[in-house]
Amino acid sequence: MSVKITDIKVYSVEAVRRNWTFIEVETDADITGLGEITLEMFDTGVAAAVEDYKRILIGENPLETERLYDHMTRNKFWRTDTLSTTVLSGIDIALWDIKGKDLGVPIYQLLGGPVRGTVRAYGNYWFLGATKDDYARTVDDYAKAAARAVDEGWDALKWSPFGSCAYTATIEQERVIVECVKRVREAVGDRADLLLDAHGRFNLPTMRRIARKLEPYEPFFIEEPLPPENIPAMVDLKNSTRVPLATGERLITKHEFLPLLNSFAVDYIQPDIIHTGGITEMKKIAALAEAFYIPMIPHNPCGPVATAATIHVAASIPNFMFTEYIDLPEREDVLVEPLVLKNGQFDLPTKPGLGIELNKKVFDKYPPQEREWDHYKPVRDIQMS
């Protein structure tokens, strides 16, 4: 007997800097699939878009993931906007969760099986303390926090040493940027890879100059050194520095990654599973990148459902390197059982589907909050001392 989709529910919880938005796809077989549609500054928009997708999904067989993905993309006239593709991504993840539960296996087994026994993660927000007002402020603070994070088991750390710089940087700001990276490198030595996030804020000559100054400290990459839209500019930057480059968190579907890969504009691609098309599309993007010998380092700053989905794809693709992860112990109870992370490595889930369950009983403790429209407003300058 075929399974049918009966409803899609939306839940939102506050998660410190952003709200996490989850969905549950319900079926007539009493199997529920989990997805995530977190999209910064568009909480109400993604929830409304779920209602539009429901009109074409209720009554469909959730096990037919490829057909439904094609149906949701090919028949959508406006095809590559971030909002609708984020909702599509969350739905796709939920359908895979249902399929895994229906067949009694983890999702990665349906993607070809695991090619690795654990999934490596890099730490973000390691420079924050126990409260929102407790964070690294000086280059010395960052050095101490980095050493502590490595002692706790992390072997790859990402942060933005660029403070509130936008478009360009003063001589003093560049001096602080370089000193921060230098001090962190001295603090961790060769025990950790250092990943730098520029959030696409700089113009080409400024980033060309900064990247050259950072070369002695061997960053693993600079993420989004330029805004992502101009591929020739990224090629120019790549040809001017020895520091590897990465981008892709704001690219949608394989179609936007293809020209990036064709141009060899970056050393690593960073698709985000809840924005670029879910599990179905993430697997295709990985295969596309594999043909160019380009590794994939998933962008993943959102909630635990996105992390779980990323782990399943990462477990199944040969060209995976590591994934982003923000440890948020104050929201650990959002899952019935938290994901298992040891020394910067995720164990592979063993339960069917995604292998996780939302703990909806605690959601009332974390009502969603209105957020700043400006993504960069919370950014603070780093001080020399």
C-alpha cells in the first residue's frame, strides 16, 4: 500500500542569534519526516511558502523523492530564489527522512552507503563564552579561546578576523586582521586548520591585499572573500594569492555551481543543504564537483535537522572534507537525543531516516524572536589589546 502525504506542520524556536524553523511532513502511514527551513530574516516568509507547497504535495507519495523534487523545481516558474528553494530543501530532507524510516535504514544507506566511519566538523562560535555578552574582544582573547578549543578536541576552527570592515579596510584595520590570525596560529600551532570567513564584504583590491598579508599564517581557506555573484573577480583573486578560497553558501542548485566549477574560481565549494536543494540536490552538486576534483565543505550554521541531513550526505560522498558546526548546548534539548560529537567528529546515525527526533515539549521555552534585518549589525571590531 502506498504512503500519502497528509499535512506539513511548521515550528519555530529561538536559537540565540537566529530562529530555527523546522517542518514535519505527516503521512497516512503514521510516519513523520523532519526538515529544516531556517532562513535568516525571513521566518514568516518560509512559513507562508510551506502553505503554497502543501497544495501540490498533499496526497503525493513521499517515497518518490526524485519525482517530487523534479515536480517542485521544473514546474515552478520562478526557480532559483532563495526563499522558495529553502522551503523545497526542507521538504526534500523530510521526504528522505520518511523514506529511511519506511525502509528501516539510515538515509546514508540509501545514498550508496557510507564511505567514512565518522564525519569531521570544524568549529564555529568557539570564541563565544557562556553568555551573549561573553565573547572574545581582543586578539589575545581570540588566541586564548582558540587554544582552549583545540585542547577540547577541535582540529579546525572558523571565525571572522575582519571585524566590522565593509568594502575596504583602513591600514589599522588590516593590521588588526593580520595580527589576529597570526596570534591564533601561534596559539594552536599545527594542531588545527584555520578557516577565515569574510562574509562577502570586500572589494577586489582590498581582499587581494589582505590575502597576501595572511599567506605566512597558512589559512586553510578564506570563505566568501568577495560577494558571490562575480565569478571572474573570484578567478582574479584566486590567481593573485596562495591562500585557498571557498564559496557557495548563497548559491542555489547545481545550475549555479556549474559556472563556478567551470571557471575553477575557488578551491572548495560550500553548498548549504537547507538552501541549495536538500539531500537530493546536495548529492548531485557533490558529484558535479567531484568531476572537477573540487572538495565539498558544507556550510551549516543553522539547526540540528540541517546538521543531521548534512551528516548523511557527507557520509556518502568521496569528496567531502569537513562540515561547519556551531555547538549550542543551551538548545541541546530541542532534540530528544542530541547528535553525538567527539573530538570534532560526528558518529554516523544508526537509527532509520535522519535518526533524530524533535523534542517539541520544550519549544514553548524558546519562542521565536524578531531579529535585526542587517546581518552584519551584531559584528564587533576586534581590538589589538
